[in-house]
Amino acid sequence: MSTASVPLPNWINYGLIPLLNLIVAFLISGFVVWLIGESPLAALSLLIEGAFGSGEGIGFTLYYATSFIFTGLSVAIAIHAGLFNIGSEGQAYIGGLGCALVALALDNYVPWYVTMPIAVIGAGLFGAAWAFIPAFLQAKRGSHIVITTIMFNYIAAALMVYLLVHVLIVPGKMAPETRTFLEGGQLPKLGWIMTMFGSKLGAAPFNVSFIIALFAAWFVWVLVWRSKLGFDMRTLGMSPTAADYAGTPHARTIIIAMLLSGALAGMMALNPVMGSSARLQVEFVGGAGFVGIAVSLMGRNHPLGIIFAAILFGTLYQGGDWISFEMPNITREMILVIQGLVILFAGALEYMFRPAMVHLYQQFQRA
């Protein structure tokens, strides 16, 4: 009997196994650090210090985590419907275009709290629109969603470069970016949270989009586990044959799931575009769409797990920058290796310890 079909308690599936994967990733990372002549414990201490040692460090950690929550939710909602959306990167690009157009149109006329909900809708609609064609091709023509979404990532990047260089660029400037949004198009920082704990946010761009991301996580939980659409999505993801027998509308469910996935990816753009740089720039996504795959897998495609996994990767990003600054021998490339090991064990090898856990759990039950 395959161990994949053996049920395990949630505390093992969602707690112990991810923790073991993370420990192994850090042990191997520590060995790599030791090989180049640095102390693994000192590197770990710097990682924690950089990510949580100051209000500014915490702000940067949560800023990165905000983007990863959106893209992690985007990947997760598609996975529940049996789809592997690798297009969150491109959908976030196009979502950035949506929220930037809203900010450019309204920032001179209304305050941020009026612009924000319209920008959320704009980012979501643009992201969903970019996911629609791959969704339609999968549902109606059987085109593999992985292939089409990868292709659309490249198309989105090329389209964004063209628009910023030829259409949206400020006349007379060399930088391919829009004008800076006025206050009505900027999301305010959450410095008051740090002030409550006697700290300062400093230069960290931690902003209101974090609250939007938490609300999005709650929405995904309600949708997937407390609605008929969510039930149809999970049925289709677990067994397409059973879904057909149950009368689940196959094509419609696929398209809706991908539209929601694209919308969540598009909303990620609120964080860097309106919350950090206050303008639309090339490469603003910065790989967050691909990191979202690892975040979703590590969080077991559950919104709460995704939030914790996003904070972990935010810690790796911010703490990794601090390590490379304090330990010159550990370059930025080494930090990418450490992040890659976490992705490897949390994603590709997420069930490496499952057979052993199944065996131990069965032995415990027999005892």
C-alpha cells in the first residue's frame, strides 16, 4: 500500500513533516556555510537578528512576506482545483499595470483610501484577465496549464517593458517607469504597529497591503472550505472522474479557479507598486511569483500555513541580506543557495519523510 494514501493526523502532515524538512534544509545550509569557513551558528544568529532584531528589520520581513502571501494563495487556490499555475509571476506583472493605471488616474483627485479599493479591483481584474486565456485553453482545448502559464510569463514581461519604454514612461526621462504617484495613489505604511511595541519602522516599506493579504487569506479559507464552489474545486482536484459523476461543471470550475488564482497574483502588485516604490517599474515582481510556489507547497496549500511559510521566506530574504552584509564571505549567491535548499526540501521533497512517519505512526498505533 502506498504511504501517500495512508491518513496521518494534521499535526504530523501540517506540523512535523514541514518542520523536519526545514531542519534538514538548515542543517545542509549550515554545512555549506561551514565549508566556506564561517560559523553556521553565527550565520543563523545574524539571520534572526537581521529579520527580527529591529523594527525596521521586522518591517522588511513582513514587506517581503506580504508579496509571498498573495502569490502563495494564488498557487494554492489553483492546486485545490487540480491545476498547477506557474503563471503567478506574469499575472502579478499585469496586475501591477492595473493598479498603476488606477493610481495614475485618481491620485490627484481622491485620498488613498478611495484609490485603494479601486486599485485592488483593478489589480485583480488585470491579473484574472491574464489568467483567462490559459484557463480557457486548459478547459476547452486540453492545453497543459503549466506550459501556457510559463509562456504567458514571458509575454507579460515583454509587454511590460514595451509599455514602460514606449507608452507610460515620463517624457524626457531615461528610466523605464511611470511618474511617481501622488499621496492619493500611495498606500500608507504601518508604522503605528511598530510604535505600539516601542520600535520604529524606519525605511521599511511595510504597508497596508499586508492587511489586504491577511483578508485575502481569510477569503480563500472561506471559499475553499466553506462554499459550494470550493467543494467543487476540491472534488475536481482530488478526482476528476468523481467530479464528473457528481455533476461538477468541469470547464467552468477550471476557469473560475484560474481567474481567482490570477486575481490573487495580480493583487500582489499593490505591495511593491503602491506601497513601496509608488510607481510602476520593470522587474517589480522580483521572482515573488515563483517563490509563491514554494510558499504554497510548504504551507500545504492552506491559508494559515501559507502565512507562516511567507514569513519564513521573508525572514530568509531580509535576514539573508543582513548576513551578506555582515559576513562578506557569504555572498548573495550563497544566500540564494540557502533559499534554494529550503525550496527543495519544502517543495520538491516535501514528502521525503512521509514513509518514515507513516511507519512510526502505525507502529505507535499497534503498541
